[in-house]
Amino acid sequence: MTDWEMTFQQLLDEQVDEVNVPREDFLSVRTILIEKGWLFQVVGEAKHGGVTIYRRNPVTANS
């Protein structure tokens, strides 16, 4: 399991509230989210400068 996988698993397990992903890691993280089937369990908010902040999707949190 990669560091990003562990970080997002903590997000999904509600151990952390959000994950900040820098621009240079965005595509790698998105690939992991798609491969793991986590893409719809999180919501990403793009910020100025390329940082994306991911949080749990409240709509699918219990699905």
C-alpha cells in the first residue's frame, strides 16, 4: 500500500478530515482513487496553485 493509499484510507476511516494533494501528485492520486473504487467516496476541491483538498463525500459516506 502506498503512502497515498494509506492517507486516503485514513480519510475514509474518518481518522483525518481532509487530505491536501499537491499539483505534482494529482494524477497519481486520481489513478489510485479510480483503481480502488474510492473516487465517489471523496470530493476534491481545487485551490489556486494546483493544490486539491479531498474530503469524504457526505452523500456516500455510509453507502
